[in-house]
Amino acid sequence: MKKKSGIKYLRYRNLTQELAKYGYEYTPKKALFAYGMIVLVAAIFGLLYKLELPYIAAIGIIGLVFSPMVILQTMKGRYHTTMFSLANNYMEQFLYSFKRNGTVLNALLETATIFDEGIFHEALERAIEHIQYTTDSEDPEREALDIVGEFFHCERIDAIHSFVIGAQRRGGDAGGSILLLAKNRAMWAERVMNLQKEFQIVKRNIMIALVATMLICILPLYLLGGNLDISSIPLCQISAVVLIGICMLIYVKADKKLCRSWIEKEVDSTGMGKKYLQVRDYDEAKEAKSSQRMAIIPVILFIGAFIYFKNSAILVVGVVVVLFFLNQHKIGHNLAMKKVAREIEKQFPNWLMEVALLLQTDNVQMAIRKSMDSAPEVLVYALEDLIDQLEEDPNAIEPYHRFLKEYRNPDVQSAMKMLYALSSGNAGDVTKQVEELIDRNNAMMDKAEKLEQEDKIAGMKVYILLPSLLASFKLMVDMALLLVVFLQNLTFGM
């Protein structure tokens, strides 16, 4: 998907149309107020940094360029928070209503009485009317739930919808599975709320770092005065504008990263499928020969340098570098394997939940085959191998045991043993086994999503460090100017 450029939102009409998507009416009065605040902030910074009018104007222009993105991200953040709350409440109510009533139509009717206003109520009404009045559809319930699913674009809601459709067709008591899905929803909601709190803390720390940076960089302008006043030097004024501009950019970029949907699954663009193949098809002998060829040039260079300079330190460094080149294939393989293992740990529970839901209406092999349509990239090739092996011998246990065996993940191996038991008919009550599978998967998903959240938070903390690097640059410029002015005064004094 092509990313939208923020430049187009400098046009008032484009910004107004985009904000309307998030339920915010951006009037000319609000726009004038926003621009007025930018002028005021630019004037305050200009006075604090003793800037001349052209440089104050430059800060104002930078602020005007960034302001549409700040406004847009603020409204998007509020919208995503509202959508998370709405989705969470809908899943809770819909599962409860379906457990009580046993049909999709009655569950939607009861849910619509709870959400009795707004555009979501309209979506529910359309879904209900589709079931009641559509006569030329083979599956009106599925299509009705798709109307609700399109409103949220949430995989969890789609999974719940798939479950209730299967439960309605299968009949019988689905109360146990519904309770487990409700437990899964509660765990997910708690994780998201914890992540929201973490993001708020990160955002607060970024703001503190930016404010501290700009305050610290003011000090050289006020600590020394008289003949050592550097505030009027053009380089000092330009560096101040650059400092403030980059601080604004850091805030906008960080805010964009923090502004995210809490219910929509992010697209996997990490290329983990290729990384998996790289690990699977690793040939140590072949890669060792490649490393040996790469080590030839460092060997020649360090031997030549040692012979010429007669320095034992060169020999020690050379041995370390050459050893690194000779073993770089092993290092790269181990790093790639750890990365793939972590991705499998995060993605496997999502796939297993899809299989568990498909097992309501399909056998194990068919459920695995259908799950390929939405399987995470890191699992696609392993699933293809599993399906091929099962086609050769449908009753064999080895394909289940071999699945991702090299990554030694006990949760994966345990789940595959359970799938084999279901496929061989040795699992007893299938309904209870599916419930056990969902229950075990709840714990796996909780662990996996916590890992994913840790990765997101770790990636954001770099924005807390950037302002300190920026402050160092600005202070170096000011100290250099102070030294130049001091030396000039010293020379003239003589």
C-alpha cells in the first residue's frame, strides 16, 4: 500500500476531509486558532533564544508545515481509542448474547439494543435487515456478520464471527468454547490497555526529553553576557532554528509511531518467510567455503601490515578479524534462527486459533489446509511441507512431530501432538478437545502478544535518546562560538 504524503494536508480542504473520517469537524475558526497558537509558540521560542524576526518566521513556517500532521494524529489517536473500546464491548456483548440465544440473528438483535445510537448501530441494523430480508443468499448470517466485521477490520472479531457461524451450524452446547473465547477477549483487552499506558509513558518521556533539550540549549545564551554574547551571531541563530525544527520533527515522527490502531492487525512486511527459508536451507559446508574466500583479503592485508610495521598488536587484531570472517556464516545463521524462532513464538498462536475455529466444521487436515489462506508469513513454508507429508501418509504421526521441530518450542510440539490426537480419533470428545486447544492457545497468545508489545515499546525508546544527541550538537556549536568570541576579545584587548 502506498503511504500517504503529509504534504497534501497542508491544503485546508484535504485536511478537513481526512479529519471527517475520524468524526472531527475542522472549521475555519479552529484552523485560525491552531495557526494563532503556532505563531504564539514561535514568538515565545524566538524571545527565549533571542532570535531576529526572519528566524522567528522560519520557526513559524516549520510549525505550520507540521501542524496538520499533529492535528490529524491527535484525532486519529482518539478515534482508535474509541474504536478499541467499542470493539471490546461489542465482542463481550455479542458472545454473551449468542451463548444465551444460540442464533446469530437473536444475538445481533440483543446487541443492537445495547449499542442503540451512532454509526455502529446503523451497521448492526444493516446486518440484521440482511438476515431478515435477503432471499437470494446462500449464507445471509455470514454476510451479515461480514458487514459488522468490515466496520471494525479486526481479526479477533472475524474469528468470533467464524466461531459462532460454525457453532450454529453444528448445533449442540458451545457454552464452554464461548467462555474460553470470552476469556481470550478479556486477556487481549488487558494487554491492549497496558500497552496504551506504556505508550503514554513513552510519549511523556519523549516530551520531557524534548523540553529539557530546548531549555538546556538556552543556557549558553544567558550564562555569559556582555562581550561574550553569541546570540546575535548568524550561526547561533541558524543552529537554534535547526534545533527547534528537528525537535518538532522528532515529536511528529514519534507521535506517528505511537498513533496506531489497537484492533487492526499490522501488515507483516518483515520478510520473515525469506528468513525462514534462509535458516531451513542453510548449508554449513557451502557457507564455510564462502567465509574462507571472504577471509583471504583480510589475511593478506594483516600479514602485509605486520611484516611492514613489525607490530604485534597488528597481528592480534588481524587474528581476531580473520576469525570473525571465518565464522561469520555461523554468527549470521544463529542470529537469523533466533529471529525466526521469536517470530514463530509470536505468530503460531494466531494460526492455531484459526485452526481451532475451523475444526468446528472440518477435520484436522482440511482445517490446516484452509488455514493457509491467512497463515503468517513465517509459517507458510513449514505448513506447505506439513500438508505435502500428510497427503503422502494421512495417518502418520511423524509430520506433526517434525513440524518446526528444529526450533524446539515446547508449546508448538504440544499443540501439534494434540492436533494429531484429534486427527487420529483418539482424542475422545472432539468438542472438549477443541475447548482444551483454545484454552491452551489463550495462554500462548497472551505470551506471544506480550513479546510483540515488548518489541514495539523497545523500538519507541530510541526517540527518547535522539534529543540528547541533538542537544550535544547545539551545545558544541555554541561552545565553539563562545571560544571564537573569547579569543577575538582577547586579541583586541591586547
